[in-house]
Amino acid sequence: MTPIIDIAGVSKRFVRELDTAERIAKALGAGIEKQTVHAVEQVDLTIKPREVLGLVGESGCGKSTLGRMVAGLMTPTEGAIRFRGDDMAALKGKAAREAALKVQMIFQDPMSSLNPRMRVETIVGEAPQVHGLVSRRQRGAYVEEMLHRVGLDPAMRRRYPHQFSGGQRQRIGIARALAVRPDFLVCDEAVAALDVSIQAQVLNLFMRLREAYDLTYLFISHDLGVVEHISDRVAIMYLGRIVEEGATEAIFTGANHPYTQALLSERPVISTAKRRFTTIEGEIPSPMKPPPGCHFHPRCPHAFARCRIERPALKQIAPGRKSACHLNDAA
Amino acid sequence: MTAPLLQVENLATHFFTRNGVAKAVDDVSFTLSRGEILGLVGESGSGKSVTGFSILRLVDAPGRIVSGRILLNGEDLASLDAEHLRAIRGKRIAMIFQDPMMTLNPVLRIDTQMIEAVQAHTSLSRSAALERCREVLAMVGIASPDERLASYPHHFSGGMRQRVAIAIAFLHEPDLIIADEPTTALDVTIQAQILAEVQKLCAGTGTALIWISHDLAVVSALADRIAVMYAGRIVEQGRTAALIEAPLHPYTRGLIDSVPSRNKRGVPLRQIAGMAPSILNLPKGCAFRPRCARGDGACLTPPQAAEHRPGQWARCFHPHLAEIRSEVPA
């Protein structure tokens, strides 16, 4: 089966050029260099049709940047993202527009991703009309159908975003994405801002929509409980690199990479017993100055000499299971 | 039994807005013993933060404490004048906020801010105060305190800033610390570090803690007792194990059930229908009635808190009494 999304060797670097004063200072001999942030570094990932891939990582690990590149909001510095086999950056004209429509994105904060001065019917109905999916006459009925699909009362289509609660706004964001009939949704922390009881409603909606419309998701989240519940496969990111990847159950029952193990052991779960928190040392390093070798080695309890020099490759350790850790070679 | 450290009785804090009276906190009562950790849980708008602010009398207009008593060692904070309050804030009750970037002054160095906090309540010399600052920074696990003291807040990462805020809260070894969502903005690994630090400090100094959070998972691991708030009222409170194992109130039960890790993978999550009501326009009687499967005519009169099991209180006419919950299949 051909993957729906194929991420091949993708990197993204953000470079801050020197301003005039800094260039003069540099010419005069001050040791100023331009700053480069390695947000995403050499990531390979494939997503099969109708699959939910959970992408987990802490803030600053590059998971949102990767999601934005998949959704076509950013172009990779290196590598290619293929949608159904076509390199999205190489497509031109009509083919490019169609591919772009098929991949939609849902954002964390619906208040800042919905235009506050547009009515819901414009927010949801504008794109399908512009792209010729519905005529102007059909638009009203189409919007009502979309709102109905995401569990909103169609009578509310004349309202503005501020007249809705957080959970309802997220549903509007989902309706807007669905309105252009996508195959693939990038959900970037789509339930992170919602209260637990509302979060459960929206997660259930995501699962129902996937069944109903054959959707594939890239589900980006820092919440391991949410990811475990909704994903078929999980990829763990640390400082721009994927450190482990595999089927959800395999990862959650037997994590291979020390970082995944640490994340899982520190995840707060509802328990009746008080527990002592054990911690991994230190904090995530700056992506402007990532440590050499394995990015996790300064915090890793098992690090040895090789980890400080050589970057571990993401290698298959079991069928469908990959991990980037030198310990797997030693064993 | 010794007298409780903090006793909140029938506290009501209302906001008098143009759109009407918002009863953010209504008839809230709880007690806290010395060294105890109370988790105050609720969704946004449930009044948990306003409860915390009310204890320190930090509610601004149009909000006002309209009734109730807040007894700290028998002294009523609700009727205290500004001068006496100032002697208590930071000294006997300290507060930790969600976002330390908003509470630390961005243009002052950490040492300036901390020495100021020490000298506000003691007559220590500058050098003695500095020594105290070093001590507490080391206590919260900050390496090389000297270097850190000379930095500005923006030099720190989020986790580090929160450690500084916690250090400031512990400066005077207060009787009580009120922490309002202090780890919500932090990553999981950093959150675990902070929780470990707080757990250790409270056990070591005998400081009582009110931990306000929307995250039942964090609270259940940390607190001795939990109080669950909904629409301005405490709907259930009890010891952590009892409350998680056998919740009385349908809302508590729904909240625990809707957490993804307590549900089987691949099947829909058990969800609470509907959404929280606006506190400007609360339904008649029990505020949870419109979302509750057990609601009936009796629920049109407001339920009073009743002790359905020893030490476990709920405001509900139809509590889950009989069933002992079975664990969710893994």
C-alpha cells in the first residue's frame, strides 16, 4: 500500500540573518555569527491511509514545525514531503492546489485561528466556494451540513466566533477543515486547550469522523494519555529528531529509547496511591546549540562515550518498530 | 484533634458585572490541617482560582467577598484590614501562580526581587537576606545560586522561573502555600521535577498546600485530600483514594471517566454531555442537573453538602453510593 504521506529526509532550519550593526561589528572583528535553529533534522516518516499517527514531544522539539510542513504551511529546507507519491513542493498549478486542499490543518487555539470578524458561515463556506466545490446557491445548505457533521446546531451559522465556547470553536475549526473534503488532517495540539469533559467530546468526534470519511490523521500532542487513546502508531520527537517509532501498544508497554521511557514514567496518571515523582535531570537543550552526538545524552542515565560523538541512526529493532539509540547495538 | 490551620466557612465571592451578578464562588467550606495537601480541582470557570485568590483577599473590583469566614489559626482574614493583611501575605500564606513570567518583575534582577521579599517581613541585613535567598534557591534544586541571583527572569527557562517562584514562596517558611496551576504551562519532564521538589519541601517544612489544578492526574498523585468544584461550589470532597476509587457525585465520576488513560483504546471515550453553564445564568437547583443522567425533580432545589461516607462529602441527592468501581480494563 502506498503511504498517503511520505516524509523523506526532511529538515527545517530557521536562520536569523545579521542586521546592519551586527554586520559592521563582524567586519570589525567581533565574533558574531548568524544564528541557526535546527527545528527539524533529517526526519523520515511514513503515514499509511486511514491511520492515526501520534507525534509526541515536549515544547521546542519541532513537532509543530513538522506538522506545518506536512500541511504545506512551510517548505522544508531539505528533503521532500510526498502526498500519494507526489512531491508537494514540485507540483504546479491545478495539481498543487488540489493536493493542498487534501491536507488540512486544525490548530490548538481556535480563537486565534478563526477570523473574529467573520460569521461562521463565511469561515466554513468561503474555501469550498472559492475552490469550486459548491456553488454560491448551495453554500448555505453545505455549511449547515458541515456544522451538523461536527455536532453544532446549524442554526448558529450566522454567529461570530466569540459567541461560542472553546469546545464549540474547536468544532468550527474542524468543520472548516472538513469543508474542502480533505483526506488528511494535521491536528496540532487540537484538544490541549480544552477542559477534560470537553476534550473527551472532541476526541470522540475525531474518531467518529475518521470512520465516516476515511480520514488519516497526524495527531500532534504533548499529552501521552490522549495520544495513546487515539493513535495507531506513535513517533516520539526530541530536539528535532525522531527517537522512537512504533505501534502504540508496543511503545506504551515496552519503550526502547531512554527518553521515551522517561516520558512514560513521568506521565501523571490518575491513581489512588500517592506516588513519588522520579525525575530525569536537566532540561531540553536549546535547538540553537544542540549537543553533539545523541541529543539526549546530557540527560540520559545510560549515556556512554559513543553517545557524545556519534548520532544514533533510527534503526529497525523489531518489525514495525524503530529506535535511535546506541544501546541497541551494544546489546 | 488539633484545630485546623485553615478553616473556610461558607465563603461567597461574587462579581458585580454589567451583565448581572456572577457567583464565582458560592457557599464554599473546607478545612486544612497543618502540613496537609489539598487538591482543588475543577474545569475553567468553576471558581477554583477565585477561591484561592479570596483566601489571600486578592479579589479586585467588581468582585467582592460577600459572605463567609476565612480562619487562619482562628483569625478571620475576611475582616482583616489592609495593614494586617500585608503582614500575612508572603509571610504566613504565600502564593505561586501559573505563569512566573507575569509575576516576576522583568526589569529587576532575581536577587533584588528576592531580597525585597525577605526584608518586607524581617529586619535582616542585606547580606543575611542574600544568604537566605541562596539557601532557598538551593532547596528548590537550582544549581549555582550565586550566578542565578544575578540574572534577570528572561534568562531562565519556564521550569527554572517556576522554581524561582517556588523558592520565593518558601522564603519565610509559610504555614500555607496556595499554588494556582503552577505546572500547567510546563512540559511533562519538567512538571515531574517541580512536583518532586514541592512534595519534598512540604514534607520537610510542614507547610500546608492548596494545589489548584484542572488536572486530576497530577492532583491525585500529590494531594492528601481533593475538593472538586463545579460552577462555583464544591460538589465533592474527600480523601484522595476514596474520591478517585468511589466518587459520590456524578460530575466527579464523569470527570474521572473521561480521562483518556482510563478508557479502553479504540472505543469512544465516556463523555459528559453538554457544557458547563455560565455562572451568570445558573440553572435552578443543582447546577449539574442539565448534564446529569441521574437528575430529576428533586434536583430543582439546591442540594446541601452531606457526609455520605465518613470524611467524604458531596452535594447530591442521588450520589453513587452502592457501587464500588471496578478498574477499567487495560
